Amino acid sequence: FAAQRHVLTYMEDAVSQLLENREDISQYGIARFFTEYFNSVRQGTHILFREFSFVQATPHNRASFLRTFWRCFRTVGKNGGKYSSVSCCPGLLTAQEYHCLLQLLCPDFPMELTQKAARRIVLMDDAMDCLMSFSDFLFAFQIQFYYSEFLESVAAIYQDLLAGKNPNTVIVPTSSSGQHRQRQLPNDCSPLDGVEASLFYQCLESLCDRSKYSCPPSTLMKEMLSSAQRLTFYGFLMALAKDQGINRALGALPDKGDLFLDPAMDQELEKLVAQVSGLSVSGPTSSSGDTANLPVRNSPRINSPWKPLHHRRKMDAESEGSNEETDSSEN
């Protein structure tokens, strides 16, 4: 159970955070720190503003990142393309712009994953400045990010099948040799026709059985490929991204029809809007009718017992810079 849930990964990260921020944590206590840390893991907020190596470290981290990205930026698709610097079409952004959104949550998120989601699944080999909808990108990105190792292996299997080779090695017993041989497949079809769907699924099933990484449920892939005789790698990726059964099995995003619905988040936003509206109404107005001199509310700030490591380094760097300026001004 501990290995399946990656408990050791979280324990190591918690201890690392504890040692790195021990001065801040000392005022709260170690017990409270561990409580706060594992509550954040359970809620999926532990990946916010963390380094990419941690974000991708476990399936739970990946699912949490996908869910957070959706909840934070679903309004991009809901409110239209006014967020785009190049688009006049509602809800369409470029891959570069989506990557900027990803970096708001994970500063060192690699562009390569964003490019693969766009090129492999949404746009194939089209230019990266082409526009795509939030829903198309999100479901394509989900497959590319969560199943990245699986897709790399599938791409190699597909190329072997196109070359007429069976990726599943067959042992051919002989009296003179016990060498492994590969069963050659007919290679009389164009690459544009793809590969035989049934043989492709057999290779996928074998891959899932021996893979140490996350794979889509083989039963769902079998059902997805059952109606096709031949398919291309691009077609397979598109089918994965659009399959709602696989989306539900992954459990990070809602169905496509509910993509822009998040009652809990909407309720929180309504509360914030009501508070801002209350300030605007109660504040004195100028002669032009605009609100002026709005009252300032000093909300109590609750310090977290732990902070991501790069936040602390950034704060330290800023404080050092301000000290240098103060010293120079005094001199």
C-alpha cells in the first residue's frame, strides 16, 4: 500500500520541507506542520508553485495538477478569447499562451510537454501559433501529461509495427539455438493507412501488463479500438483524448459537458464579488460618480506553517537586495 500510494515520496518531501523551513515551522510545531502538509496532499493543493520534478513525481500529483489547472483557468474557455494576444475568436489560445498559464502554477514547466499535446494530439505538425479551444487543449494535455511515459512506449511500438516488426518478442525453440526472433509482419500497407487495430491492441495489452508507469485501462482501450480495423498513431491519441470512459477512470477532470461548471468555485467567486460590490456601494463617491477613497479592510493573514522551497529562496533574495539598497543609501 505504501509503495502504491507513494507514501515514501511524500514523507521525504515533508522532511525536506521541514528541514529547509525549520525556523518558520518552530513557531507552529512539527505536529501541526505534518498535519497541514498531508492535508494539502489530500486536497491536491500541495503541487501549487512547486518544481516540475515534484509535480510529475506521482500519479496523484499529476491528477492534482490537472484539476488545479482546470479550476484556475476554466474561465479562459468560458469567457472567450479576450485573454489571447492574437485571437479575436472566442475561447481560442495558442500553445505558447497555454504554456504561460501552466507556468503560473509550475514556473519550470517544460515547453516540450505543451508542444507534444498541441502537435501530437490537437494540431499534429501544424505551427505552434495556431489557435485551439480550452477544452481541446485540456483533454489533449491531460493524456500527454498523465500518460507521458506510456505514450512514448506506444510511439515506439507503432513505429515497429509500421516497419513490419512485432514489438512482442517471440521465443522460437530450436535444437541449435535459443535465440529470440521477431515474427515479421506483412508490410504492404502505406503508413497513412496505419496499423492493424487488433495487433496494435495486443501490443498495448502486453505493454500495460509489464509497465511500471500509469496506463489507460486496457479494457477501455479494447472497447475503444474494437470498431476499427486499422488506425494511425494520431487517431489513437485523438481517441484517448476524447474517450469519456478514460477521462472518468483518470478522475482529474469532469466530463466535457460539465467542463465549465464548478459550483464550489463559483460560490467562492460570488462571495468575493459580493464583498467587492459592498465596498463599492458603501464607499464615498466623487463628483464624477466614481468610487473614491474606498475603505481598506485589514484582513488577518494566516501564515502557513510551510512554504514551497523556491518561495523562500525568492523572498531571501529580495530581502538581501533591499538590504543592499539600504546600506548604499546610508553611505
